Amino acid sequence: MATQDLKDSRGFLLGRIVTDQNGLQAIQDAKGFKKGWYDPRTNTTYRANGFRVGTGNLLATLLR
């Protein structure tokens, strides 16, 4: 499992993307709450409640 931290220009943690062994990516906010996931097999991004956000990897847009 790989983890990528997302930080702002001042170095503050905004969230992180966690990739599992199947390539599925989940995004968490700075407090560790899951905000959504990206499925590379279907090329689709979903919110944590299962709502489809769109096509492509749109995980960073879920940190608003």
C-alpha cells in the first residue's frame, strides 16, 4: 500500500491518497476521514457516499 501526502504551499497537510495493491486509490482529509475513491479499472471517481463524481482521477477536487 502506497501513500502520497498532499500539502499546500506552506507545507500543511491537506490530505493523503492511499493506493492499494489493486490500484484503487482512496483520498482522506487531514483528519483521516475518507472523502472518496478512484477506480482505475472503470476510470471513475466516487465520493465516500458512493455518488459518482465523474470520469478520470478527480480525487484532489474532493478536498474542498
